[in-house]
Amino acid sequence: MSAHCQLTGAKPGFGYAVSHSHRRTSRRFDPNIQRKLYWLASEGRHVRLTLSAKAIKTVDAIGIEAAVARIRARGGKV
């Protein structure tokens, strides 16, 4: 599964893991991505979205209809 959020566009960040001796090795900071199923009443169907934890809270606040409109405005497929 891709580590990208459909609503917020959150994606992995990259940096270094720094040891006690200060040696650096590359690492990846992944967002907290979850797959969530929502009922989209306007289309009479379920939609499965790949969202970050922050985006799930956003959907709870603004509603699934507005969230799907934002995803489509960004050029995403739902």
C-alpha cells in the first residue's frame, strides 16, 4: 500500500537515524495511513479511502461529501 493520503496529500518524509556515536543512516518517516470505508449517500455506494489519521478526523469534522469533493478537486480518483 502506498504511504500517501488521498485527502491531505501527506507522504513519507526522509531523514537520518542518529546513533549514540552520531553515525547517520537513512530512514523514512511514514505517515499514519489507514484504509477506511465510508458510505457516500449522494452516489448510493461505499468508497474506500486511504487516509492519514489526521485526515480521518477532518472527514469527521467536515463530512464525507465535502471530503470527497476536496479529493476530486485535487485530481484524485474516488
